[in-house]
Amino acid sequence: QVYLVESGGGLVQAGGSLRLSCTASGINFKIYTMNWHRQAPGKQRELVASINSGGATNYTDVVAGRFTISRDNAWNRVYLQMNSLKPEDTAVYYCHTKAWGTDRWGRGTQVTVSS
């Protein structure tokens, strides 16, 4: 069974920082592309950042330069460092991968940015 467990969300003032973590189990973590998505109230879930097995990263335009995705294959973890947070970053953040052709999701962690 594949499990993805997120942590690190919370309430922060605009301009502040948070670091999200996702711990994976049940997969050969190092070979998979890992993603962070987010879903704000009333909006569709969107892809925020990705990191592939080689460490190459991609970001959606609205977070590029503020967020950094990284991974630690020794600990089966992927991180999302979020700096210069804005109220519009408020959302539930989900860890995601696709293993054996199936989307795998964590339960999400709430990030709330106050103005």
C-alpha cells in the first residue's frame, strides 16, 4: 500500500515562510517524480511544483522564485519550502505521485496566510 503523509502546514502572516514535508511509504521513492498540488476554496486543484528522480524541478508561474521543492531519497521525503507567502497561497496542499499507473495522494495539509 502506498502512503503519502504531509505535515508542516499552519497559519502564517503574509510575507512569512512555511516548510511542508511529505513522507512516502510503499514505493521505491527514488525513482518517482513527486509533486505538490494545492486546492483553494471554490477552486480546482492545481499543480504547484514537481521534482523528478534526477532532481530536476518545475514550478507554476505564480510560485516560481518563492517556493522551492526538494527531496531526500534517504528518508523518502519531499519538501516544499514556501517563502514570501501571500494570502492567495491559502489552500490545502497535497503531496502526489503516480505509481503503477495510479495517482496517489496524501490527505493534505492546510496552509492559511493572513493579510
